[in-house]
Amino acid sequence: MKKNQFKFYATVSDRGQIFIPKALQRYFGIKNRDKVSFVVEKDGHVVFGKRKKEN
């Protein structure tokens, strides 16, 4: 793993929900009711981020 990469694990609840670790919430500036995105790339990797506000 590269020096500037992060690795976190999450557990999926019975309702299909995941908990976003506090360190990631701080890193992305995620607060209550914010939208996040999960982008699945062609190679199967998932890119996670805070959804940018649209005008």
C-alpha cells in the first residue's frame, strides 16, 4: 500500500447500511445529511467521496 493511501473496513448492518469511520468523515468533511458517492470503475475498484453540490 502506498504511503498516502488509507485502508478502512466497515460492517454492513442487517438493513444494508454501513458506518463511515470518523477518520473518513473528517477527511472528506462529511456531516449529517450529506450525500456521498460510490463509483464502480471498470476494474471493479470502488471510488468513494463526498458528493459535490450542484448548482
